[in-house]
Amino acid sequence: MGFFNKLKEAAVEKAKEEMMEALGLGGGGDEGGDDGGDGGGGGGGQMTKDEFEANKPDELRKDIRMISGCQDRQTSADVSNVSSFCLPDPAGRAGGACTSTLLKILYADERVPEEDLSFTEVLEQMREHLSQNRYTQIPQLSSMNPIDVNAKFDLVPDTATGTRRAVMIGINYVGESCPRNRRFASPFALPTRCRVALGAAGDSPGELSGCWNDVLNMKKYIVDVHGFEEENIVVLMDDGEHAEPTCENIVDAYRTVVSQAEDGDAIFLHYSGHGTKLRDENGDEEDGYDEALVPRDFQSSGMIRDDDLYEILIKGLPDGVHVVSLMDCCHSGSILDLPYIFKGDGSQTEMILDPDMNMDAFIEMISGKLIEFLKKRFLGE
């Protein structure tokens, strides 16, 4: 069987090389291209933004955006006392640095800014506030399609006139101890939202203190400012009062909100808890690691990988539905595998294709439907 498997692998590689050549990605991994433009190439050269947009099918034109608290290689922190952030409920003394900072900009003292803010202004103000509080994490905006980052920032655009639904998850991991082995968290930035690369024997993520407050504060904001109704908001928290944020419940909530959505609807997804990195099992990650969410029952049910989230939230999403995801956890920069990024550190003036994304593997990962599309369009099959 080994011989025939090798033949099969060789045939797949040959077809892949031909598709990549047709897409303008070339076959040589060391010919990275020096045009300095919108990079995106992992294993096969650079793909420009124009090439990517011209060649991608409608399946990849869905309106999906994500705000993450940090880049993939960074950890995200807790704020021990959110009263200085002027949040809706300063009595909830802890919160995630990302959620707390975003609300400080958008909803301080339960008031919205008098003037509209752009995406650039929101992310750069987030970074400024984080830096002033000595947090090193860099907030990031990612998207399936390029966004004008100088346009008005809004969780729900004016075009989304249908039902507004939300899934909000806050996990404090009550009773979990903090392990000594912190392979992916800096010992100089504790407490973080990623204690360890989970999966090794005896590892435990450690208890957090601000995730419930994140959800409650953000929920008040989307209800008061964006008109979300209680009946359309699903809250999962390990507080004994809400449904438990187990792996099964999280996946079910995500599947349900996608299945209920129709053209014109808006979905808001908020996750506040641990994030982690796991060794990539299917070769679609340039750095060799998948990003993952850590459900409350991770010890028995495992993690929710970025590949899983893509399958659940993106592939089945109906056309015309607007999605915004706020990920306040470690290693969250590409946890939805969205190709366009904008970092809130002043280094960019527009969105670019993520230079760290393996576009070859990304195209393979998307779906069999897309592979067939590419074969028909570029190989004439």
C-alpha cells in the first residue's frame, strides 16, 4: 500500500503545482517575489491582492470580519480592575484587555463617541490605550474581503436590516490551577489568556477572572447601541447561571446561529477565554501550528481548532449575512483563517493579504467545491 500511496501523493502534488502555476503562484518556494506588494504566499511565491480578488469564487466573498486582541504569536492579558476603563459595569472588577479597551473607546460611561471613528482610528486607539497600560499585544482586524480601513467603524452596517443575532462566550475556568509549564506564554505578562500549549499530560489553562464581565459588558453595549434583542442572544458562561461553554455547546451555538441566518442579517460573535496553539495536523499552517479555542471541558473534549471554526462559521454562512467576531484570547490573529489583515500598530495604511498565510494550503483547505472550480477555470477540466 505504501507504493500506491506514494503514487497518489505524487499525483496530488502535480495537480496542486499546476493549479498554483495557473493562479500565478509559481512552483518555486524560494522565488518569493520582490514586488513589495500585498504579500500572501506561503509555499509558492507571492499572490497579489488583485490576483487573489480576480480569481477567487463567490464562496470566498462573504462578509466576515474579526477583531482579535493580539497577533498569533502574542498572548492576551486580563485587566485586574476595569473601573478606570469607565465600562458599563465597573463593579465587575476584571476584564480582558482587548474587550475592555474596545469598550473604553466605543462605550465609555455608557455613551458612544460624538463623532464617527474609522477602523484605523479604533484599532490605533486600542493599541495606544494598551500600550499606556504596558500591554504589548497588538490588536488586529482581519477579513475575508479587503475593507476600507478609513471607513466608519461599526459592528453592524446600515445594510444589515434583518435580524441581529449574537453568540457570546465567557469562560473563567473556575477551579482550574495554573501549571508551571508555560511554553507559549511569557512569564513577564501574567495573567495571560493563554497559559500553555495545551495537550501535554497534566497541563491546565489556569483560572481567569474577567471573561464573564467581558460578556456582560459587551452584551449591554450591543443591546443598547446596536439594537440586539435578548431572545436572539445566546450566552455561554461557566458561572452556574448560563449554559456551560463546553465544546459541544459552543459548536452547537455556532452551527445554530449560522443555520438561522438569512440575507440581510447580522451576527456578532464574542469569545473571551483561553486560546492556544496546537501542532498542525493537516499542513495548512505556515508556522506548523493551529490556533484553537479552549472550551471549559477541554480535558475530555479537546480544543476547537481554527480549521473547525472555518468549517462551522464560514463555509455554511448564507450570502448577504454580515458577521463580526471579537476574539479576546491568546494567539487569535488568524483563528478564523481570514486572508486580509490590518494591524493596529501604525505600520499599515490599508489591509493586505496576510504574508504569514500559506495561500497554497489555504486554497486546498477551503473546500472540494473550490478545488473543482479552480480546476475547471484554470486547467480546463
